[in-house]
Amino acid sequence: MTIRAAIFGGSGYGGSELLRILLFHPDVEIAFVTANEHAGKRVGEVHRNLLGLTDASFVPAPEDLGSTDVDVAFFALPHGQAMDLIPKLRPGVKAIDLSGDFRIDDPESFEKHYKLSHSATDLQKEFVYGLTETNRDAIREATYIANPGCFATATLLALAPMVKSGLLTGKIIVDAKTGSSGSGAKPASNTHHPQRSNSFYAYKPFTHQHVPEIAQHLGKVVVFENELIFMTHSLPVSRGIFASCYLETNLNLANEDLKHIYSNFYSDAFFVRLVDGSPDINWVKNTNFCDIGTFSNGKQIVVFSALDNLVKGAAGQAVQNMNLMFGLDEKTGLIFAGGNP
Ligand SMILES: NC(=O)c1ccc[n+]([C@@H]2O[C@H](COP(=O)([O-])OP(=O)(O)OC[C@H]3O[C@@H](n4cnc5c(N)ncnc54)[C@H](OP(=O)(O)O)[C@@H]3O)[C@@H](O)[C@H]2O)c1
């Protein structure tokens, strides 16, 4: 079967990565790809990395979504738009939303963190959280996927094995950094090159919208009672997330014990690589890998994770989820190496 896929918001960075992956996916045909300001332009004109690789042009979003002939729709739109569009899809069409619209179960928490009121709260219970490595069975059965945030993916993949182990005590401190493409393709003062290059700063202390998402999902991995402190910083790079997670355990763990916990948890996770030493965003850039490094000092643990915010943190994980939803091997169309360096 060829899967007919629609991409909403194909002219942005997330949409660009969906195109880069789906154009070469052996089981997918792109039915249409939408844009707003870029509607009417050719894909290769807007995403110059795709020049010569497709003849497709961006179209405005169809007026009558219910009659579009697609099997799956990806939404790479600003927060607040998928919640209006997904209810209009023909019943049975699968949807994968890269925005935050359906990641948080509690509507009050959603409104507080996204400064938006939700127009489709009744649909929330039909969404499955798309952190592939911890939620495969539910994703296989899902019609609607809330694809995780990029910071949330890096943090949850780093924390899930230790939270599941039941060995944690005290606070969990996550110190996470992102590249500028995390803010999307539209230029803004905080992503402008002269402001961002050679600079480093923290932002949204205690208020980042991924805090409730991370806490909620850890609570589904296991009863989660540890206090979580999560801080976000801006790196002077265009792609990549790096998370340093500081943890305490209730018994002494040797490095080998720690590595054993992670290798057990991720025994069937092709896209999680356990590395010796620190992971490095250079080696995951443009790939769907999340690299994790673990270190123990008795009861003090540090776990580092690195991924590409636009691939494992967005479009790559979305395609990994689509693969499971359509009964394919989750790696289909996603095995490509990054560059060196
Ligand atoms: N960037 C990341 O690292 C990342 C990671 C994980 C999740 N996400 C989430 O993925 C979503 C897309 O992010 P992005 O970085 O790709 O954003 P982006 O680069 O700003 O792209 C946004 C897309 O939405 C379209 N759009 C903007 N306003 C619109 C409107 N009023 N009506 C219809 N279409 C509109 C844009 O079309 P035009 O350009 O043609 O106007 C563009 O195609 C966001 O919800 C984001 O939070 C992003």
C-alpha cells in the first residue's frame, strides 16, 4: 500500500524536514503540501536543499478538508491551528500534530503554558503521546498522535530509564539547550544571527511549555513523585538539543550498573544510541538518533542526551510514529547518517 500523506505547514523548518524525509520514503506519496505566505511557490524555491528533487509546489490549505483523499496528515503549523483543522478531517484519516495543541491532557495547564484557549478539548482523549520508544503499542493503534516537543523528547529519553528504575530520590534537575531553528523559520530578534552567534543565555525560567508535558509523560512511565526543575538555554548553533540531567539515587550505582539500566530499557530502540563519554550534537545533526551518555559518582548521576530538534525532536519522530501506525518497520525511510563533522 502506498500511504497518501498531506503536510500542513510545509514551508517552515519542521515541514521542510518532513519533505526531506517523506520524498524518499518508499511507502509514501505526498498528496499535497500547504503553506501560508509561501503558497504558490515551488518547494525547491523555498527549501533550496530540495531544489531538483521535487516538482511540487505549496498550496493553500484546502477549504473542504473532509473531502481530501489522504491516509495521513502531518501538521507542522504554529500552536493553535491543528486544533481547528484536525476535527474537520474525514473520519479514519490519521493525524500527526507536531505542535503542542494535543500534548497536555489538562486544559487549564494548556491555556496557562500556551496562552491559548483550546477549541477541541473533547478530542484530547483520542490523542496518543508520540514518544516512540516509550509508547509503541499505543502508537500502533492510534488515529491521532501528539508528537512530543524537541526539549521534551531529549529530556524524556534521558530520564525514562532512571524514573522507571525506581531508584531516584530528591530533585531531578534538567539543564537543556537548543539551537536557533527551534524557534522556526520566521526571523525574530531572539533568533537573529548577530544576537545569537557567540552568545549564550537562559530563557523562560520555570515557565517553559514543555515542563507540564515532561511531568505528565513521566507520570505515565511510572508513578512519578520527584520534583522536576527544567531550564532552557539558547545555544549559538542552528540545530541541536543538548540536555544535562542531574539525578540522585537511593543507593550507590557503579557506571556499569547505570549503563545496564539504559541498555536494558533501550534494547529494542534503534534510534537511541548509548555512547561512551558525552554525546555531541555534531553526530546526531540531520539524523533521527538521540545519543545518550551516562555517568555515576555513587549516588550522584548525570545523564546527557543530544538530538536534532527538527528530526528526532520533530519530523523524524513523526515519521517513526507514522511507520508504526501503518504497520511498517519504524526505521523505514529514516536510516540516514549525519555528516562528519
Ligand atoms: N522548530 C523546531 O525545532 C520544532 C520542534 C518540534 C516541534 N515544533 C513545532 O512544529 C510546529 C512548526 O514549527 P516550525 O519550526 O516548522 O515553524 P515555522 O518554521 O515557523 O513554520 C510554520 C509553518 O506554518 C505556516 N503558517 C504560519 N502561520 C500560518 C497561518 N496563519 N495559517 C496557515 N499556515 C501558517 C507557515 O507558512 P508560511 O511560511 O508559508 O507563512 C509554515 O509553513 C510548531 O508548532 C512548533 O512548535 C518545532
